[in-house]
Amino acid sequence: MTTILVVDDEFLVSDLLASALEDQGYHVTQAHHGRKALAVLAREKPALIITDFMMPLMNGLELAQAVKEDTRWRHLPIILLSGAQGSIARGHPHLFADVFDKPFPIRALVARVRELAGPPAEEPAE
């Protein structure tokens, strides 16, 4: 099953994303700040990261920089969600595969996840 890591300190947003992605068949792991996300990455193997920008302890830009500096994770696409910092993220296209401004269209986000991470599970062998 394809795993998506959702990083957001707003529990409502994190739970909404998790629910929408799980409804599509993805496995979702959550972290509520960047440092926790790095700990999750050390034990999980997500296909994609969705992160907020403004978070305590480590913001989304710092998280993306840390991910891209580590050879184990630099291949992971990162989608940034932002209420006000989208322009900053768009200035770093080498870090973010896409940027969605809050409020974001959930269907468009799920479609972009599918494009970047692939389908939620491999098709059964015939």
C-alpha cells in the first residue's frame, strides 16, 4: 500500500487530508511538526510528503530542505500547503513538487497526489 506522510500542526486539516487520502486507498501517516516528520521518515517509507508551511519547531521550508539534503529521502516529492507563505515556497521549485494555497480544493490535491505518488496500491496480478 502506498504511504503518504501528512505534516500539519492543525489537527482538523491533518485529519481531513488523512480521511480523503484513506478513502482513495492510501495509507496515511501523520506528524504535527517538521521534527516529528523526520522521525517518521526514519522508520516509514512514504511515497510523498504533504506539509504545511507554518508549524512549530520546524516549518515546512526547513523540513523540505532537510529532506532534500538527505540521500535517503531526496527523491520524495513534497507538496506544500500554505495559508500565506505560498509565494515563498514557489520560489523554491527544487524543494516542492507543487504548492496549494489554503483553502485548497481537496479533489485537485488528491489528483496531484495520484500523479506524484502513483495509485494507492498495485493492481492485483492476473
